[in-house]
Amino acid sequence: MLMCVCVFCANTFAEDLEFNNTWLRATPPGVSSAAIYGDLINNSDDEEVLVSVTSNVAKRVMLHRTSDERGMMRMMHVDKLILTPGAQESLSPGGLHLMLTGLQQSLTEGERVTVKLHFQSGLEIDASARVGSIAQLDFPEE
Ligand SMILES: [Cu+2]
């Protein structure tokens, strides 16, 4: 019984913040930017604010929001993302995404890319993003 309780605690702690179903598209030759999508979840009782993101494959990662302005798709830089307790924020094509710029390598289908999300509270989470095809529309299932 004691062991069950411990395992439960460990899991609860680890899953305060989650970035699930993380994916991005393969990059065509010569393209040095890519957008990462996924589901960001705050399971904690505290507000968490995403303030920056880093990755092992890109010089810079920014939070962007795509908006449709009279038929013109534009990407706006977003300073921070506030996640209230229990909030779920979907990063998906046509909306919020993490923009990788200055890619140091082209990304091929089946690869994985690591991103680290930094929160104002000091919490950090790592996510492993799966690279889909160039025309991928949602999370590439295996
Ligand atoms: Cu963007």
C-alpha cells in the first residue's frame, strides 16, 4: 500500500506540466525554420507562464500565433503564454506554435527534436517532438 502511494506521488509531481503529442513537419531543402505543435497542459494548482523555449536543433525558438487578417495569414510573436490551473492549450497549424529559426540541420520524417520549455516559476519541461512528413497536418501516429 505504501508503495502505491509513493508511485502515485511521483507521477503527480512529474505531470504538473505536460507538452504532449508534440510534432513538427519535415523541412524541404534550404528551409531553416519549422513550427512545433502539441498539447500544453497545466495540471497543477498554480498559474504557470511559459516564458521561453530552447531546442538542440535551432538557434532560436519563439512563441508565435498565426492569425488570419482579411485572408492574409500572418504570424505574430507572443511574449508569454499564461496557463491557468487546469488549462489546456493546443498548439496547432493555423494557431499557436513554437517557431524554430536558424535550424542547424534539415529535419527528416521519423526524426525526433528536443525542446525545453521554461516557465516563469523556474519549472522546465522537456518534450520530444516527432517529425512527420512535409505535408503533415496533425500528430504523426506510428
Ligand atoms: Cu511562426
